[in-house]
Amino acid sequence: MGKVEERMAKAKAKMEELFGPGGFERKGPLFEMAPPEFGDFTRETIFGTIWADETLDIKYRSIATMSALIVTGKHRELRFHLRAALRLGFTKEQLIALICHFAFYAGIPVTLDALYTAKEVFDRWDPKHPKAKSVK
């Protein structure tokens, strides 16, 4: 197996760990619009290299990722990573505490927007069927 194939295999495993069965194959409309190489490069790099690096535990990476998404207001991606965090065993209370931690560092409006996003995810979360009620 070559290096690219090895990274793609790692990406598939990591994406399924985070997003559930089929997480690697799922593609949103933006990936369908972009050249296939864009999706391959993104998965290979982000999940096959960065997330697959075992220097940091997956839960630390999850916290770092959600933190970046919260403070930059990237709520579409935050929804995916909140669901991933629930799959990884974070409690709703832990995720709310993480979001509230940003009130004085990133501002109250940033915190409130992230709490609204979390509420949408929590209201649709079914741990038995996490993808069945996913937020788009």
C-alpha cells in the first residue's frame, strides 16, 4: 500500500469513528460541485494525517476543533463536530461548558450563537440512530 492509500485508509477509519458508519463516503453539495481531487485531498490531509496523528487523543482534537469553529462562527461545521463529540462520549453538559467558556474570550454573541447551534444538535440527537436525525 502506498502512502496516499495508507492515509486514505486512516482517513476512512477516523471519519467513521467520528461521524459513524458511512462517514467517509458522505459528501455534501459543496464536495459534489468541487473537483473530486478536492474531496480526496481534504479527507487525506485533515483526517488521514492531522486527525490520525496519535500525539493528541481524539477527544483533545475534538475540543480543539470545536473551539476553532465556535470562535470563527463556523456553525455548519460545528454541527458535525458536536455530533462527533457526542459519539465520542462527551456529555451535553460538557459541551455546553466548553461553549460557555468562550463568553469572555470570544464574546457573548459568539457564545450565544454556539449555544443555539448546540441546542439544534441536542434536540435532534438520538444516540441509537445518530445520523437519522442529523442537522443539515
